[in-house]
Amino acid sequence: MAIQQRGRTADGAALGRAIHLRYERPVVFADDYALDLVSASARFACRSPFLYRLLLRRGVAPFRSFVASTLSAMRYIEERLSDAVHEGFTQYLVLGAGLDSFALRRLDLCESLRVFEVDHPVTQALKRKRIERFLGTPPAHLEFVPADFECESLDEALAASRFDPTARTLFSWIASIPYIEESSVHETFRSISRHATEGSEIVFNFGSWGTQTGPGGSGGVNEHLQRATRSRGEPLKSAFDPEALLKAVCEQGYQRVELLDGNAQTQRYFADRSDGLHVVPGSQLAHVRRADS
Ligand SMILES: C[S@@+](CC[C@H](N)C(=O)[O-])C[C@H]1O[C@@H](n2cnc3c(N)ncnc32)[C@H](O)[C@@H]1O
């Protein structure tokens, strides 16, 4: 893996959110920090409607349904967090955070939440640099926890942080699982379990492409995405049968709250729009709650 390429899928995801806010209506998820966090060249092109039409629009078209899955997942999580802070959650832990801007943007919720961002150290260094450029020091409620899930355990990474395993925590893992080998995904869920007190929750999304037949099964990962992620040094490595993954996670002490396939997410968040924006059918959004142990 070319180290300098790391972070480019995070850049692509944030650019997708910036384009959504600037050029698509109705807005499903308003990430008004995404534009500040992307690379200078992407920001320049996205700000200008002329350059957007000339340089970006056609290039990003094949990825819109994947960006839509991120918009839908982030909206779901932030809706849940708005209630969770009133129910006593005091920590939000974001795995594979990329250029997620929650900790910069949702200062209303961060009054009562400590935010931990766990990500590959190279992506995280890039993000720090970008935050410092437009904001100065990162906010005090945000702690960066570097970890490469393919060769380090989440346990070790969290042990070196101020994460409190006795505090109710919402864990999120969005648009990142497909980049991790299946065995490391399972190991990371086991590690989350060791750090999740009763009542904690996980919201995560993953691909089911190629694991099922029928609608929502192979429906999904396209050649463009495979090629683009490979050329960015972060190839897609895993996809799961949704029921099998949910069962494996729930066996570690969770109850299912919700499982939404791409079509259900489209119905919930993208109905009644004229631009055809929809969530890729094979993108699954899952929500589980830690039960009595
Ligand atoms: C497409 S980005 C998504 C980022 C963010 N969740 C979002 O939706 O904007 C994929 C993320 O997975 C992270 N990632 C990929 N491989 C990883 C690994 N081996 N260990 C830790 N993080 C990894 C990348 O650093 C990146 O932040």
C-alpha cells in the first residue's frame, strides 16, 4: 500500500458530502464543514459551479449511490445521538472516521459528549493538518486515537486513550468496513464488545454485494468503485451476508435495533426527489444495543 495514497477515500467521501450540500436538493445531511476538510484542489473545483460541471460532476456520478449511503448513515447516527445525550450517553466513538466533521460541527451535542476518532494513522495525520489549517487547534472534546485495524487491536489503541469503558457510548463504523479484511472486522467487533458497557450501541454500515441473490444482493458494488478504491490504495476487501453478520455481532451480547438495506434507506431518506439520488441496494445499515451481560 502506498502510504501517501492513504486518506484519499476519506477525501472522496467528504467531497461527496460537500457536493451534496452545494448542488443537490433536498439536502438529506448537511455537512457544512466537508468543503473545508477536502483537499485544496477539490475545494476549488467544488466551489465554482462552472468547474463543478466541467471537472467533477461526471467523475463523481458513478459513486453517488455510495455517497448516499454515507449521507443516510450519518443522518441516522446524528438523529440517534440527539436522543442518546438525553439518555445519559457521554461518549461517541467513531471508527474509520476519515474527514467526518461531527466533532467540529455539532458543538450543541458535544457539550455533553466526549468524541473519540479511531482511524488509520496516515488518514488521521492528514485530517489534523486540514483542521489546523482552517480552525487552528482541534476542539478539546475530540481525541484522536490512531489504529490500523489490519495490524493493531482496538484494545491496544483505546488503552492508550482516555476512553472510559464504563461510560455509555455510541460506537459508529461508517463507510469503512468494506476496506477491512473479514477476520479483522470480526476482531474489531469483539474488541468493541470488551469496551461497551450495558446500554451502549453500535451503528455500522457494510456491503452485502455478492453475498446474496435477488434485489439488494449483488446489487451494488460497481466496477468504478472497485477501480477507484484500488487506485486510491484502499481496495474493497470485505462484504457480508447481513443476517450472518448481525447474528455474529448479537452473539457478543447485543440486541438488534434495526437493519436497513439500501432500498429501505432510500425509502426513509431519499423518497420524493426528482434527481434519482438513492442508496446503493447492497449497502446495509445496522443498529444494535448492548444487552444485559
Ligand atoms: C471511505 S473512508 C470513510 C471515512 C468516513 N467514515 C466517512 O464516511 O467520511 C474509509 C475510512 O476507512 C479508514 N481505513 C481504511 N483501512 C483502514 C485500516 N486498515 N485501519 C483503520 N482505518 C482504515 C480510512 O483511513 C478512511 O478514514
